[in-house]
Amino acid sequence: MEQIANATAEERAALETLRESMSDLKAQLNVIKTRHTVGGRGYTHSIPNYGRIIREGLSEYSRRIERNLNAANEEERIDFYLGLLDVLAGIKRWHERILELLRDTCSDIQCERLISAYERVPFQPARDFFEAIVAYNFVYYLDDCDNPGRVDQELFPYYERDLVSGRTTHREAVELIRCLWENTDANSGWSAGIGGTTSAGEPAYNDLTIACLEAAQGIRRPNLQLHVRRDMPPPVWNAALDTIATGCGLPALYNEEEYLRSLLDAHLGVSEQDLGWHNGGGCTETMIHGRSNVGSLDAGINLPLILAQTFQNHLSTVDSFSKLLAVYKEDVAGVVAEIAREVSADQEMKAKFRPQPMRNLLIDDCIDNGREFNAGGARYNWSVINVAGLANVIDSLAAVREVVFEKEEKTGAELIAILRQNYEGEEALRLRMERCPRFGNDDPRADEIAADIAEFLFRQFLRYAPWRGGKFLASCLMFVTYANAGIPVGALPDGRLAGTPLADSAGPVQGRDRSGPTAMLKSVAAIPHYLAPGTLVVNARFTQDFFATESGRAKLQELVRTYFDMGGMQLQINVVDQEVLRDAIARPERHQDLIVRVGGYSEYFNRLSPALKQTVLERTEYGL
């Protein structure tokens, strides 16, 4: 406003025209109108192709752009390549300023080493591990500090050569990776995947995988994702358990074989060579490292919000539970179709009005395609949609089946009236509803509903293709959104009061799993995870004694392996004492560094809202 006030009449007119134009542009990009935007409204995380830049250098990128520019004969492609050269020029100037600052302010040996590295990377190929990790960190900042991606796979060749030649050590690797993790944490960055499978289908575990685990002890970010194969070596297991035991919630554990199968079965066009490069972006929205434009999260679907409306419209008139279930599925299908339409329209508008020049440079295959990132230039394109309140829906439907249709303790109309009053004067009934079958206790009366609803929903999303290509992949990674997602939802038949938080991600409603960890994981495994490769996040709390002895570690490892063998695809573990949480709520100043796992990532406990802190406290804690 100050610039407008001090401008000439001609300048004011130009600025006003620009403001009106930008307002109009913002309106055209405001496409997703649905209330079902849990955790996302057309947002897109990404992972640069770090390894290619480290191997080739940005100067080779410049030459590649020039070659494509010389061969281009369409105005749009010519402008695209000219724009990329401008981006590289900007990066070059920023790189020069970093070097100027280092030369002016640093004089010790470490600074000299850093200056020497920056005099080469990222414009020339890295020659050793130190240069490779400096280049990696530089590129991480170029993409707005989003996701580090597959760090151990990209950096291991440099580390291995230096380790053999005596130029580096395992301890130095841990220290350097820790620097990268601290930069990620300082910028609230996101996900890094380690281990898993090579492009040739072989195990991808190495000494740098262990270094990545050791460097993550006690830190909040990145969302370290350990890809667990059946043949994962014991030293990697031990390093993972050591890090989890520090209470940071890292690493989360991923069922590698099931992810590979799930991505193939979704018919996303992922080549076998690229499959092993899958990595969660953001919280953990599945994409392919260096090669993807994945809407993450493009939108969400609030299942209890739909269920409450279904009850209002139909519970008093349907004469069987099967008919109630059928009309609920119809309502869900309608919302899925609405989400698919709006996300596709949003993607089309972004292709026209929201270019992302930096990602055109960093993500394959935008340069070779001569196509903008948001216009489909990346190799792989799909959309991840967040599912909220699945466990609330399961428990509510199980309660209605028992109380209304099986035992006829209340009519549908009576129950609707009670829900409208938020159980006021009906506490005895609310407690009665809480005694109905609960998801998370290996109870088939709840778990069969879970399997039915989840499979229907996931397959509904897979029916549709987004505008940019690929499929809609369901996920359930509520991070901190499950409290706000509950605000518009009225009282439910599971005993939940109006406006209170929903279930945290794909597990049971916090505190309702009361039959042990095996029963909880068996219930969660009843859901067809492979139909939702966007990632179904599952939180579990275990006491420290699981990690204190070899027998406790073996039992935990066996529990995880059994869950994965049943089809579970992701598990993240909290290790924090209940009394510590209570004290942190009462005296937050004493617990500034307390970290807990929420949804798809770890967060400082003091940053959570009071409602979210209470839900963490309510989680069932499993001990030996």
C-alpha cells in the first residue's frame, strides 16, 4: 500500500491493474470447494532428483536445456527452456553469494573444506562423499526444504568409495547426516526413505542406512521411513530399535514388499526399475523420488461428516442395517466423485496459471519433455487423498447395528433425536454405546465393517483418473488435523460428543484398543491396505521395557513382522511414559524437547493444541 501511495498516477494505475489481475487469478485457482479438504486443498509435495544433480552437475543441466532449446520450434517450448535458463542464472547468483559469505566469515579448517566443496558443487559432479552431501543439502534448499528423499541410496556410492580409501569414517558419516537432519528439522522439512530395494530388485541396506538411523536419534525431523524387507539385516533392525527407543518416533516402519505390490496393482505405470525409489513425501504421501508430481494432499474425505448426514436422512426410515450401509456407501460415492471432479479441475487450472519453475528443473522428465511440472511434465503423476475418521465410522456403524437393528433398544428416530441433543441427559445411553464392538480389539463384529467400508472407499477412488494422469490413491495420515476435522461433526453413535477430535489416522480411536497390541494390529490388518498405497498411518505406543532387553526387542520385531505379513503397510511407534505426558501438560516449560508421533510425522509436544495433547495421552500404551 505504501508503494501505491508514493507512486505516480501512471504507476498507481499499473499497480492497481496488477492487483486486480492477481485477484482474478487467485479466484480462478480457487477450484476445490468441497468441505472435505482434511489436511490438504490442492497441495503438492515433491522430491528432487538429488542423485542426478550430484552425478551430472547443474552445468550439464544447462547444456541439456541449451540442446533442447536449439531443437525447439514451438514458441511455448522455447519460452519454457528460456525460463529454465533464467532459473539456473538465479541459482548461480545465489551460489556465488554463499561462497562470498563463506570466504568473508570463515577461516577454520572445516570452513576451508566447505568452501572447497562449494567451489565445485552443485554445478560440477561431486568427487567424494563430503562434496556429495554438500550438494545434496544445497538442492534440498532449492526445493523450499521439502523432502530429503532416498538419502542412503543416493549418497552411498560416494560414501563407499571414501570409506574404502580411508577418506571418511562411519562416525563422520553420522555427523554429516546429522547436519542434514538438523537442517531438515530447523525448516520443518519432511520425509526421507532409507533401505528397501534397489533398482535391480536387491536389498538396499548398507552402512549408510545405519548411519542415517544413528543420526536421527532424539530428533524430530525428517520423517525417517525405514523400508522393511523380510531379509532386512539384524544390524539395521538393531539401529532402528535404538533410535525408536530415544522417543523421537523415528523411524516409521514400512512394509517394502507390500508397497511394491500395491504400486504395481494400482496400474500407475511405474517401471520396475523405478519401483524401489518410492518414498513418502510430506507426511508420507507415496511418490517416486525425483520423478513425481503427486498431489499430496490434494483433498480429504471426512467420513464421519458424511455418516452424520446419512443418519439424519435415513436412520429413522431404513428397516435393516444392510440398507443403511447401502445408502451410506451411495453418499460416500457421491462425495468421492465430487472430490475427483474438483481436484481434476484444480490441476487443469494450475497447468494454466501456476507454473513451478524450480520443479521444472529438479524433477525428471520436465526438461526432456519440454513440459511444465504442473502440466504433466514429471514422469509420474497421481493424486493422494486423505481419509478422516475411518475408525469412528466403524465403531458408529457397529453400535447402530447392535442397538437399533439387532437388540432394538432404540429406534432410529429415537437415536437421531439423542444425537441431535449431543447425548444431553442420556449419559447412560452414551456409556451403553461405548460397550458395543470396537475396532482395534480383534472383534470380527467391528472388523468386518472395517474391511467392507475401507475396500468400498478405496476402490471408489481408484475408479477415477486425475486430470494430470495416474489414479486417486487413498491415504490416512491425519498429522494434526484430526482435532479440527471433528469440529463440524455432530455426536456419533460410538459415544463421541459433538465437535471432539476424530480418530488419529488409520488405527483405532485413541484408547479404545484394550485387548493388547496383537489384537489391535489384527484389526487394522483387516483393512485392505494394498488398495490404499497413499499410506495408511498407524500409531502405536510401547513402553521402554520393550527396548531394554534382547527378548523384548525380539518380541517387538516379531510383532511388526507378523503385522506386515498380515498385510499392514506402515507402523510408527511412540515411546513416551504416561506420567511424562501428564507432567508435560501441567508444566510445559519442563518439556521443551519432548517429541511425540502424530499422524505421519513427529512433533514437539508443546506445539500441539490442548485437544491434541489429550488424544496423545488417551492412546493405549503397550508394555511387556
